[in-house]
Amino acid sequence: MKKIYFVGAGGIGMAALERYYLSQGYKVAGYDRTPSPLTDALIKEGVNISFEDSMDAVPEDFRDPTTTEVVYTPAIPHDNVPLSFFRDNGFQLLKRAAVLGNITRSSKGLCFAGTHGKTTTSSMAAHILHSGSVGCNAFLGGILRNYNSNLLLSKDSPYSVIEADEYDRSFHRLAPYIAVITATDPDHLDIYGTEEAYLESFAHFTELIQPGGKLLVHTGLKLVPRPPVGVETFTYSRTSGDFHADNIRHGDGSIIFDFVYPDGRLSDIELGVPVEINVDNAVAALAAVWLTGDFEAESARQAIKTFMGPERRFEFHLKENGPGGRAIIDDYAHHPDELRQSIASVKALYPDRHLTVAFQPHLYSRTRDFAPEFADALSAADSVILIDIYPARELPIPGVSSKIIFDRIKCDDKTMISKEDFVKTVKNRNFEILLTAGAGDLNLYLPQLCNEI
């Protein structure tokens, strides 16, 4: 097989695989529903992407099941025309997770799972390894700004760094060498139904660790892990566990701490992205790399300092200096706990400034399941602009709209708008600090907003 067709080619996780196979000399093509900056970049790099749900989307030389393998994402509808053709004509079809699973079976996989934190933590670990002498291959869930890519390559490294996605139980296809679990707050209840089923899924993930591997779990989780016999389990957090931070210092827009590990301490680590949650993330990333046995202390310290973060993870789009300077920050927070933490981080950075939060809920099902929790998180803002739901893969659910969040928000200054009115609405406000949050497409309006103000 020297040709691979990706159904759902514009997904961030799929993009890393497309780039990986291009680097291995494969011909790569695919379909996605809509163009985006990411698909534009992939097309320039050599991926033949079409946006028509028809057989015209599939190049002739990708229609032979003896030479073409098909990778698809569960977000694609079952009746998608190219996918139906491949399914009915004897092609080998693999979910993205199965492809990543094959990679973990042929390497030492550092697999980062969790309701939130997995993109930043896996990206940090990849940057630490890539900055040292051992390197890694990394398949990340966000575009890492240090490299302007979600894929890192190394011909000689034994390690692969993979974001282990719990959606659709995808992470059950992996075989981790080191498994990291950052959080298990219930999510994707459209798939799991209950918190108990969600936790059981993570417990099963821990059973998949390779013999001689390691498990690293954040302290305080409800999870009861079930690692195989011989797999060592370690804990971490900001304040306690086998790996933790100590001597945390804040000042002049920086956060510095000491990393404490089982047989030592690495002092004076400065966060490149100085928000409080990144102390936890950095501890997890440093711990995972330490557990490989290829930990290079000075290189690791420098890597955390130079880490710029993935796009859409606390990313500044505007930062005016001096008294009264405005700021626009975009964050991917799409779960109530993430949103609460993101708002708290901005308020810690700008304690005396008026904070406006523009939030675009992601998925009808998640809005339905967590409307009170979203409203509670948003009530910590000074002003709230609530956007219509971004549906992604879902059809509307009767009675579910942004209004079921809006009605519960306690702050007095709140408004509900469509995303098309976002730029005009913000321009007409004398905002000080603006945080845009959610996993939808509100970020695509920020370049226009910054230009117009």
C-alpha cells in the first residue's frame, strides 16, 4: 500500500497522519466537508483534498483496493459517499486511532489521555524530547507554535508521543509504553451515557499498557486504574504526588517553579506560557520524559521556557502594552472545568481589568449535558457574549440552544448573538480584556477583529 485516502482529511489529528505518510513517500489524498487554513496548508504540502461528497472527490488512482488504504474519522457521517464506496468495494478501512495504535506497537508510545490538558501536555513532552538528543515522532492534537505543525519527526528515536483521544473510545486502539491521564471529568456523554461508563473507559485504557511500561495519573481522580502486572504506577500534580512542583513563584508576568521527582529536584523552571494550569501540565510532561530514562535536565528546563504552546491554547491575538492596554486571548476551552480554569487564569494575569468572555458552545449534546456548569463558569466574567452553538458533527436537538446556558448566567452584562455579529458586537464595546473560548470556529473571526480595532 503506497496510497492512503483520508475521509475527514481536515481534522487536526488526521492532518498529522497525512503529513507523516507524505514524509514516508506515500501518495496522500482525502475528502473533507469544508476548506480551512489547515486544509489549505495540507494541499500546499501535497495532499490532494476535495470538498465534494461524491465520487468525483476520489482521484482515479485511489480507487483500487489492492493499492489504497483508507483512514477515516468517526466524525464522518455513515452515509458519506466516498466512505460508502470504500466500504462496499473491499478496501481496508482503518479508523485514525487504529493507525496510531499500529505506531505505538512499533515504537515506545507516550500516550496522553484526559478530559482536558492532553494537547498541551503531550505537546510539552514532545518539545522536551525534540529539544534533547533523543528526539521523537509526535502526533499532536494542536498546531504547536514552536514548529507550526502538529507533527514532529525523527528517523532514529524509539519514542512516539500521541494524544490519546477518549472520544468514541479511540484510545482503546493504543498500546502505550507510558500512559498519562490528566483528568477524568465526565465528557462525551453522547457516547458514554454515564460518568461510570466514562471512568470505566479510562480504566480499560490503563489495561493496554505494554509489559514493563509505566502509568502516570494526576492525583485526586475518581479513576481506579487497572494496569497489567509489572507496570509501575506514579502520581503527579501541582502540589503533591511522586512528581510535583515546589517553590512556585509569580511575578512580572512569569511563573517559576522547582520540579520534584523521585530521586531529585530540577530548580528554577520558567513557564514559556505562564498560566497556572501549565504548572500541572509541565509537571506531567517532565515526569513522562523522566520515566523514559532519557531525561536531560538542562535541555528539559530550556524546553519548558521556550515552549510556546499549541494554537488556540491561551493564545494572544492582541497584547497592547502600557496602562489601559487591551488584550485578546483565544482558548480552546470547551468543557465547563476548562472554561472555569481559563477564566481564572485570565483574571490572575489581569486582576484589576474588566474581563469580557465570548463563548461559543461546542455540540448540542455537550450543551444539553452541562448547561448549568457552563453558566456557572461564565458567571465569573464581568461581561459575557454568548454565541450560537457550533454543531460540528451533530444535528440539532429539540429545545437545545445557547439560551439554556444564557438564562442561567448570573452576571448582569450578558448578550447572546450569532457568530456573524461577533466582530460588530465587540467593536461597539469598549472592552479591556477579551477572552474567546470554545472548540468551534470563533477564532477565525479574530484576525478581522484585530484589524478593525
